[in-house]
Amino acid sequence: DCYQNALAERVNGILKMELLLKKPKDLKEARTMVAESVDIYNQMRPHTALKYKTPDEVHRAF
């Protein structure tokens, strides 16, 4: 149910629409693409809900 898991649905949507722009040739490449996308999402992509900071910046502030 997407309403019970809204955060995961949002992240999956971002992965599909913004980060995973080409079809992987195999499972190994798919795993690499997802890992790189997660790194971009956490380390480089500012989030409006975090006052335009990255999740890593907010995490390090604690």
C-alpha cells in the first residue's frame, strides 16, 4: 500500500524518474546503478524538506 509506505514510494519514484535513466544490461550493472543512485541521493541531491541540504549533511550535524 503506497499510503502506508510513502517514503519508500517517493524514493523509488526518484530512482526511476531521475537517476536510473538507462536499462541495465544485467543484474550486476543494475546493482551498481542503484548503489550509485543511492549515493547521489544521499550525498549530492539537496532536499527541500531538509532546507536544501543533503541527507548526509543533516546526518553529520547530529
